Amino acid sequence: MKTIKQIDLSKIKTFSIKSRKNKVKQKDFAKVFNPENQSFSNFVESFPHILAARDLMDLADKFIDALYRNRPRIFLIGAHVIKVGLSPLIVDLINSKIITAVGMNSAAAIHDVESTLYGKTSEDVAKNIIDGKFGMARETGEFINGTLKISISEDIGYGTAIGRELIRRKPKFLKNSIIATSYKNNIPVTVHAAIGTDIIHQQPTMDGAVTGEMSFRDFKILCNVIKDLNGGVVLNIGSAVILPEVFLKALTVVRNLGYNVKKFSTANFDMIPQYRPFMNIVTRPTQHGGKGYNFIGHHELMIPLFVAILKQKLNDRRK
């Protein structure tokens, strides 16, 4: 049998590990946290300064820096944020003046309205679609579509109209409404509708011209927020398509109008890797300045963690 030749490794050139650049060092390792004699601040400091843990801390620091420099701090949220019960955390950030603007898709607005007016939301789609009942809850369409119709003659947008009407009605669960809290605190809250994608669009109360106009106004409101984004932070949480696309177009608009918007931070939080959020939130907007972050994990875990870290760092900064 013929011998198959092997490469000769005897002349390989090596060098000392002492001269090698290394990505991981002992000083970056996690620290043991003991809740019996340590504070939450110690817990935050116990994270390894490596990969996503390092990025999460860096993002929190950039968020706080933006707060102290009075730069925009924007949350863009999808429906899942509300469906997994995170509204109280975002409401608290708004009331604490930590967030300066909120944008959402209209599915998020629907869940905010339903949970505020009725204390519950998120129907069983698989069950209700069988006999055509999916999305046909009358009150939701009547409230949102009706509010938009009576508000279109005023110089306000979708989010403002809904927030104002929720406050006027004084429902039992008003305190956990992101839209109403934004309105009460006089910060921009914008709703970006893709007509045909939401349950209220299939009901008799729907008026496409009204919905389109009110959502278009909100797009222009968001553009006005984005024009001042230098030094600010944008978080996209749980929107895979609508808000990444809206943000990219809003950024393009303000740059086209001559605003030099380049140095800012962005972050995407989602449960699985998605093309548009990664490209339109994390990568493309920050390619000539700033930094983008991408975090993969369940919202009901990642967002409480990030908010807790943010508030702890802010508390430490204020001491």
C-alpha cells in the first residue's frame, strides 16, 4: 500500500503567549455574587466583561450619558413587549424622565389600549380564526378607529389622539398604559400602522384614509425627534419589520434635509436573530459614527434585566 505523505510540522515557527494579544483576561471574568451580604450594585458588577454582558453594560452607560447630556432616548416597541407584561417598566422609565420618546407599531397600540381599557389582551388566534372571529372584538376597533376619526381635524397624530382619549375615559388600568403615560408626560408617542396587518383594519369602523393620515403625521413627528439624535440612543424591542423600516426611513429623511445625524447608539432586543433589525437598527445607521448592539433573548427576561441595570447605574451616578 502506498504511503500518503503528511506535512512536516518540525519547522513551524512559534512565539511566546506573553507577546500574543488575547481577548479574554482574568480581570474580565465574572465575580461570585452573594445576596446575603452584597447589594444589587454588586450583582451588576458581577457580570463578566465579555461579549453580550459587556455590551449590555456599555449600552446602559451610553443611555445614562445621553440622559445627562439631555440627548434623545427613544424606545421603539413591538406588540410582544406589552403581551409579556413589560408595560409597567416602560411606564416607570417615562415617568422618571429616562425615556424621551416612544414609537410603536399599531399592534402594540392595540394591546396597550385593550389592556388599559379592559385589563386583558391577546386573544387565542388559532381558536378564533377557524370560524372567522379572530380580530373581531368590536370595542377595540370602535375605540381606536373612532378616536382617530374624531381627531383627524386637529393637528395631532395617532399616538397623541389615543393617549388623550384614554386619559379622558379614566379606565381602571390607566397607570400601565404606555401611550397614555407618554401623552401625560408630554413626550412624543408615535404609532406606525401598516394597513391590513392589524385586527382593527378588518372591522366596519376602519377608515383607511384616516388611519393613513394619522400614522403619516406620526412618521413626521418621529422624524422631528430623530433629527436631534446625535449623542442619543435608540432601542428597538421586539419589532422585526415595521419599526426597523420606519426608523431607517426617518433617518434618511432628516439626513436628506441636511441634519448631520451620525453619532448615536442603537440596540436591538429580540428573541431570535432577524435580518431587518440587525441591518436597519444595528448596522446601517451607525456605520459612519456611533455604535450598534444586538441582544438575543426573551423580552420578559432581557428587558427587566436591562432596566434594572440602567436604574442601578443611574443611582450610582447620582451618588
